[in-house]
Amino acid sequence: MAGAAAMLTGRPTRIVIVDDHPVVRDGVVAQLNGYTDLAVVGHAETGAAAVELCAREQPDVVLLDLRLPDRLAADVVPAVHRVSPDSRVLLFTAFPEHAAVAPTLAAGASGLLVKDAGGTAVRDAIRSVARTGAFRADRPDASAAPVTAREYDVLRLVAAGYTNPEIGDELNLSVNTVKSYLREVMHKLAARNRAHLIANARTHGLL
């Protein structure tokens, strides 16, 4: 794996930061400045730009914001792995209780780091992911999320324009089960129809 290879060869661990807030990106760079074993080789503001950058740079670690303007993090992770198979993705978010966390970890992210972490915590998390392929921190409180992880899966596919049968095929669920999840998430978000559901989900910061 690339991260382990970096340590064996003595070259710095190559890092890509994916976040649409310049203050966050600049803050991470400042926190990592001075560590000779870590090198930020690029940054991106969108999921699409992140995939292009990772294809070009083949980073060891990708620090990925949970909420991007164009794509869901759960969709960015496998796209990064397709173009840069050895890259390890570390989820970086201010919302550890967000319903999107579990699906993003399930999609192949190597761990979760909360944005209020100090500079040494960011450093240690990146080193851990590069060395072992994982970073363990306190689990987010799933009960604090407005929807469950599976409801979020259904929600994001609805937002992507999938029909109920297509959602069932994608998630390996029966159509009736999809309808049940959809009814529940519509109830939780006080939505009258799919369009209203998507609008309310965006208001709640879920999409």
C-alpha cells in the first residue's frame, strides 16, 4: 500500500485535502507545517475535482470533507479508490453524528476525524491511516442523527433520481422495504412528496 511504502522508503506521506472552505484547508496546512514526514500535495473544493486530483497525484491519504457542493462523500470515496487504489480516505467533518457518516465509512473510508481536533490529533490520525489503513476514534452518536444510515441511503438515491425499484436493486432491498424506509424518512422530515423531501433534506444539511 502507498502509505506503508512511504514510511518504508522514507518519503513523506502525500496528502490531498478535499474541502470547499479555504479557511479549513489553510488551517490543516498550517497544522501540518513543520512535520517533515507529511506533505500536502494538493487540495480540491468539489468531489469531481478531488477525483481528478487523486488520479493525477496518487496520494497516500485523502482528507475528505463529509459535505461537498457537488457530490456526497459516500459517492466520492469509491470514485477516489477507482482512480487511486492505494489512497486511504480519512473523513473530516464538523458533524460526527451526521447520518452520512456510516454510509461513507461503509463505502471505504478508513476513519473519521472531527474538525475541532488539534494539530497533533490531525497529524496522528493521518499517520495512523497511512501506516495501518485505519483511524479509530470515538464512535459518533448515531441516535443524534435525524435519519438512520439506511434511511440516508434511500434518501441520497431519491435525490439522485432513482426510482423505488432502482433503489431496491442498488441497496438489495425489496420495493416494499424501500417504500417503508421512504415513508419513514418523509415523516421525519415532514415532506409531502419526493421534491419536498429533497428540499427539506437540504434544509437539514443532509444533502
